[in-house]
Amino acid sequence: MPYLEQKLQPKLSQRLIITPQLQQAIRLLQLNKLDLQQEISQELVENPALEEAATRLDETASEPDAAPAEREVTAGADADRSDDDFDYASFFRDLEDSYQPTRGMREQRGTDELPSLEQIVSTGQRLADHLLWQLEMTIPGGKPRRIGEAIIGTLDERGYLEATDSELAGMAPEGETWTPGEITRVREQIRRFDPVGVASRDVSECLLAQLEVAGLSESKAAEAIRDHLDLLEGQRDEELQEALGVDEAELAGILDVIRHLDPRPGEKYNSQETTYITPDVHVVKDGDDYRIVLNEDGLPRLRVSPSYVRMLERAARGEESDHSAREFARDKVRSAMRLIRSLEERQRTIYKVAQSIVKFQRDFLDRGIEAIRPLVLRDVAEDIGMHESTVSRVVNSKYMHTPRGLFEMRFFFHSGLSAAGGESISSLTVKEKIKRLVAEEPAQKPLSDQAIANVLKKEGLRIARRTVAKYREELRIPPSTERRRRAARGRQ
């Protein structure tokens, strides 16, 4: 009768294991320069075995007035000196006695203390805070106040209310019911807050609220927004003039009133902070060639703390008896060395990718956008002998400063179209050609998408009409009918 039994059987197999060092290298590789600086600063705080290498003072010794370089103590009796041997009390007492206020300084006492940084640094007021303040001044409390807080809390960045009455009613606290009539009354009050038109559900409602506050709720402008918004959006002035029953001069006055309205009243309180771009790579013109320079400004030079190295050396000689201290020092030194190696590998990889991009896009650097060539991640990956995913992480959120300007590294990667001679032409080059053709077209007879495709075919570029339409929309160029209509209004 067969029976089950436990056995030990050796087995040889290959598996792909992502080691901690590889995980860290992958994570650092996809960080941009600013994020990398924050990552390094955090590691310097958390890992006592990692420290920033001191600046070499002996580099200035050749200057005639340079002071003698101070010696960095790394070994010997001073290195083994205990911190307890230092007289801290005497040091701080001497420091206090020797302090003399410099000219222009005055001692602050009591209530004369300067305000804190948090008190003097101003921050922009958010839309919700601005509306809640007005809500407190208008509705002291109770159920209407809670409804108003719920409405303000669901506004988007434009100031529009996207939540339905049933969704708002579901936000009522337990034991309380919000009816659609109550929600509507509170919303109508908020729509008249500053900025006027917030808490509206669409553009028409927002603009009508602004006209109502201005006393123009029964004007032709309100009628145009309420009944003929499609004609306004399509800029079909002739049809709008006929629908409103006004002449050309009156229509011009109506449109002028509407232009002064704000369809996105909440955006002024939700301004985006300025984002500063720091290039990760500089491409410098050096004679007839281009040189790659990695931007390492702000990145500290890291090293393993000498005191931890000496601790491990003593442990290796059997002089360190504390097992937990040995393990702690070993783990921290290993983590520090792993970070330093990952940073070095990151810089080498970025350099290789940038060098390959410059090699493929040499014509763009020499002649401009007309000469940029199609390029995909696989081309660079095969050129430097790495995987496409690695190249993708390198070019993600990183910027390259070239003689042609500052570009995101992903800018150099895009598809191409076939030309008559068999070569490929970049889609950016095609877009530039479309932009040039539209800029040079007669204002009275703008080129249609098919006409642009025919012109490009004569230049040896195989392109379909729908591709022209796609590129035109990406360039935010209106269709030929809209361009003709705008040209006609300009002549008037």
C-alpha cells in the first residue's frame, strides 16, 4: 500500500530576483534632479553611516593668500577620543561671554520679538476658504450652513458644482434630511458670492448669474446666453443677429458685454505654483562636435563615515564585543555603499542615453526642427545595450538643455511617416510643415485638410487627410471653415 513520506531533494533552478540594490537603482533612475536631491537629503538624515564628503581645502593651497589647510582627523588618538572628554559647559560659557551684538542689531525682549516666518510669509487664498468666510458672514449656522459647506466642498477648480442634488442630500448628517428645495435656495445664495457664478452647474448658468448681479438679467446678452449659446460658441454671428433681431452695431455691443464675463470664476483662486525646471543634462557645442555634461550642481559627494569603517575594522579583528552594535554598523554601511553605487550607476546610464540621443538627433542640433528624425526607445536601447524599460525610466521627467533650447528628453522620441524616397520623416517635422502652410495660406481661401495633404504629397510626403486633421487638432489650429469665418470678421 503506497504511503506518504517526506524527503529532501536538491534541485537546481534559475530565477530572476530583484535584489534590494536593484530595486533602489531602478527607483533612483526614474527620479528627476530635484526629487533625487530630496531622496539624498532624506538618506543623509536616516543613515548615520552616510555623510557628505568635505570639500578639499588643499585645492586652494596654491593661492598666495590661502590659509593653511586644516587636517581632517580620520585615525589616531584623536579618532578614538570619547565625546565625554569634551567640556561642553566651558565651551558654551565662553561662547556666551564672547558674544557682542554687531552694529545694526538690537536685542529683542518681551513683546518686541520679531514675528515668526509663518506669520510674515503670505500664501494665496483658496477658493473654498474665500467662500466659507462669506458663508459664515451670510448664514450664521443651522441646516443651511451645513448645506452650504457641503456645496462649497464639492466645487471643482473652475468653481462649478458637479454633484447632483441627490448626491448632496446623501451628505446630510445622520438624523437630518436635505430636500432639493433647501439645497437650491442655499446654492442660489452661494452663486451670488464673490466670485459671482460659483456653484453653477454649466457655463450658461454661470454667465447668467453674473448678468443678474449686474442688473442685466432681461438684456439681449442674457437672451443670447440662455437661448442661443450654441450660436455664440460657434461664432455664427449672422445667425445670432437674426435670432436676436438686432442690427450689426447692437450685436457688437452684446458680444462686448459677454466677453467681459468670466466662464471660469474659480480659477483665479486656484492659481498653480510656478514650476522651475532644472536640466539633468547639458549638451554643449564643442567645435564641430557636441559634448555631454551631466548637471551635478546641488548633488552632494557622498562617502561612508570613517568612524563606521573603523568600527567594522575593529569588529573584524575581534575587538568589538557588542553584537548588536556590529550588526547595526554593518547594515548602515551596506546601505550607504548601496546608495553610492546606485547613484554612480544612475549617472552613467543617463550619460549613455543622452550620448545616444545626441548621436541620433545630430541633424536636429545642427539644423533645427525640420531635420529631426524619428526615434523610438528600441533604437537607443539597442545602441547602448540596455533594455527599453531602462531607457524609458531615464527619459521620464528629465530635461536636456541643448543649443536649440531646453527640451524634455521624451521630446526626441516620436514616430515617423514614410516619404517618397523611402526614408522616414518625423511627425514633428510634418507638424511644422502644416503650421507653415496654414500661416502662409490666403486668408480668404484657407486650405482644407485634403488640400494640405495634397501639398505635402507634392513635397514627397505620403500622408492621409485624417492624419492631417489629427496633427492640425494637436496644433490647436481650427478647421478651414472656422479660419475663413474669423478672417471675414477681421475684415469687418
